[in-house]
Amino acid sequence: MGNGKETREPGEELMQKIVSLCKRRGFVFQSSEIYGGLKSAYDYGPLGVELKRNLMNEWWRDVVHSRENVMGLESSIIMHPEVWRASGHVAGFSDPLVDCKLSKERFRTDKAGPVEVQSDGRLVIRAPDKAAAKLWAEAVKTQHAPGARVETRDKDVVLHTKSVAPPAEGRPGKIVLAGFDGGPDVEIPYRGYVTPDFNCPFLSEERTFNLMFRSFLGSVDPLAEVVDVFVANKDKSKLELRALIEAALAKSTVYLRPETAQGMFVQFLNCLNAVSMKIPFGIAQMGKAFRNEVTVEHFTFRSCEFEQMEIEFFCEPGTDDQWLEYWKNERMRWWRQYANNPDKFVFRRHAKAELAHYAKDCYDIEYEYPWGFGELEGIANRTDYDLKKHAEASGQHLVYTDSARNDPATGKPPLRFTPYVIEPSGGATRGTLVYLIDAYSEETRRDAKGEPVVRTVLKLHPRLAPIKVGVFPLVKKDGMPEKAREIVEEFFRAGINSRYDEQHAIGRRYARHDEAGTPYCITVDGQTIQDDTVTIRDRDTTAQERIKVDEALSVVQARLGKI
């Protein structure tokens, strides 16, 4: 700490390496980078789009193409605004948020914890670097706690506390800080929590933000009507004026969907009738969702635009607990099967206090990211809340009729009920990040001179890997390029993504494909021309073996599990 060099936590250093590799090899780019970038948005490059598409295709194959009782749907991103009113999103899809006065970070209050004070009374505010620590310390001295004893130690801003009293029974909380140079103590307000990443108690008032993106449908610009309302009602209070403006905008207001789930609820009957499904059955959907997140963090972990992989599984009330258990285990199995470190996927059951108001029970599948455990997928028992809400708002009877359980002998009508819903909702965007983290590996080996060399390799599951096979001519002569291209064409015809590569020495080509996660590399060399064999190299072990050219496709197919 005292050597003047910048230090990073191990998790932060790992993420820096992954972000660097993602740009270098074409997995993920910052959106609009040539214009300075947009913090909340990312573009998936040539390898990233393949990795994410492979992941989503594997999900679709597992949940739809491998089951008779799950069907697919693709609903529109822009839906009737009444959908979001009925679901409660317009009124309730908001969070209480607070700004940190030092870092300017905005965060949700339910994600924040209490202040950390060391045993000797030191309250350490953790700045990102020394320069920020100096600026923050000056702001504390001059704006937020004038007269308090403030010190900087490397990247830390250090305050000295006399006492900490959290708010209780209507009484505001406070922190008493020691004064500078023996001066009087300084009191600052304390709301019972601090900025999560920095342990900073200097916060703004809580404000509520709606997390849905609002847009307007129609060719007429609604702002003209807003101007007219404003000009005609300038004497009104701010609250009254806002209500009038909202009313003027309402007729053209639409929202970008914050989840794919509601499309499956409102198309429940159409899907049911179209394919004559019987309970229990599911509707699956993959697609974009948008949330106006005020805190975007950890690369692509939290961003405003993301992709989901969701199932709404409709079942008879009374069977919902067993179906929750079924899908909980199925989804954990699915995530773990592609991982090098399956033990990093764990369940976390929601406490009663944190359950959504519509949920009977909920489990998160969490992954141990470099910064700690975080959500990857939620499996919730949503009961019959959504179907009943949409039935009430639309006037449609969203019920299931079981004609097979009609009893003509007694005159009992067919059984009718509103199904309960089990919802496994996973993130394709987060899943892509998870497997990049899981796959990233550095191995130190000795070169021909005995010097240590670090080999960076993405040990992606072969079915997820963007490029399945790299095909190299050892040199660009003697018919080797032509033979290599013949092999590539055979892989393309079989639907296996391959890449011809003749640039640089063979060792550099191997290294390039190790970083890209390519599981197999085939090299055409002088012996190929003589006996029609090639070498196939395994990415993870670097072991090589000779195989017949006409067996190359079947060997790779077998290793990919496609035959």
C-alpha cells in the first residue's frame, strides 16, 4: 500500500483482464465507443454474438425442443400500456434511490448496509484511488462535515467517530464525529445505511424512480401538446401541472417491456387454444428487456438493455410446490452442465420479507462472481396473480377448462380454474458473462529456453464456444492452404462454425484461438500431403494426435456430442 503503486482486489483484477480480452478478441465492445461510449450499453462482437446465441440455442433446445409440454412464443417489445398498468409495473415498478454525495453513485436503499466503524472508532470511506480520496476529503471538510477531523491514508478518507445512532421509532439517526484538533464534535445525519461500495454516510434524500423506459407511439410529436398545457396552466402548482402534462401524454404513451413474462400471460389463452395443450404446460420466450437502471455495474452484469430466457409454467393449484421443486432442480442442472466450476452455482431462498407481493416462494440461482455472489436466475411461484390481474383488467376469462374431468353421471360441469404459475427467469446476458468468467484461465508454462510463459485460455464448453474448429495450413505453400480450405468447407456444410487461419507462426495461431475459446485446432502440414492425415489439438490439454482427413468432421462431431 505504501509503495505508491496502484493496487487492485483480486476480483477487480480478474474483471479487468476479462474486459480486456473481450475487446481484444471481439466478444464485447462498449456501445458507441467512437463517440465516447454509452455507459449502460454494450455491443456483442463477432465472437460474443456467437457465444450468446449458442447459450440461448442450448436453452431453447433444453426447455422447448426436449419437452412435449413447453411451447415457444415471441411477443412484441412494445405492448398495450394497459398490460403494464394491470401487472402493477406502472404504479409499482420503482425503487427508492439515493445519491452518494462524494462518489455520485446512485443506489437502491434495499441493497445498502449499515456503516462500518473499526474498533478504534475510525470510519473509513474507501475511494477508488488517491486522487479521488484527496478530492473527497476536501469536500467533507468544506461542505459535508466542516470542523470534523478528516485524514487521507492512501486511497482512504478517514473520519473518527464518537458514536453512531441509527434511526429508531421516528427518531432520526446520527453519527457524531470527532472535531479537528480537539475542536467541538460534529454531528451528521445517518439514515441507517451507507454507499455500498464506499462506506460513505454522506447521502442525498431518498427519491423514487420509475425503472421503465417510456416512449410515444404515433407520428404526432406529443411535446407540442405539453407546451400548450404548460403555457395555459403556468399559474398551477408543480403537482397540478405535472398531472395535466401526464394526462396529455397518456394517449400516446407506451413502454419498452421491462420483462418478457407479461407477453406470455396475455397470450395464455391463444397459445393454449392454438395447440390444444393440457395442464401442466409451459410457454417459453427469449428476448430483449429494458430497465432504466440508475446503477450500472460490473461490466455487463447490470445494464439498461439485456436479454432474458423465461418460462411461465402453468399448473393446477395444489401441485405448484412440486413443480417449483422440479424447475428449481432442472435449472440448476442446466447451468452447471456447461461450467468448469459447477460448485460456484448455489441456491438462495428468498426470505419472507423480501418476496415479491405476488410470490408464494422464490429461489435464486446465484453465481460466485469475482465481486461476490449475485443473481443469475430466479425460480418463483407467482401463484395465479398475473392471470387474475389481466382477467380483471381486460374482462377476459383467463381460466383453464379440464373437460376430461367432467362427470356426466352426476351432472358436474368440467373443472375450471385459474392456473398457478412457476416462473424460471434467467438472464442470457448475465449467463454469457458467467461463462466468460468461468472459462477464463491463466496457465504458466516454460518455453524452449525455460522461461515462464503465461497462456491465457477460455475453457468454454465446446457447445458454447463461438468457433468450434480452427483450421491452419502450417505454411502457405505446397498445397496446404487449399487442403485446409477444403476441410473448412466440409465443416461449414455440416453447420459447424470453423475458421481458416494462416496468419503468423503456428504457436501464435494456437494462442489466438486459445483466447477465443476454440476447443479444437486442425493443422495441415507436410505429412498431410503424403498420407492424408492432419493433427488435431485439444485446447485444454494442448495434446495433439493425428487423424485421417476424411475422419476430421466425424471426430469433432463426436466430441461436440452431435452424433
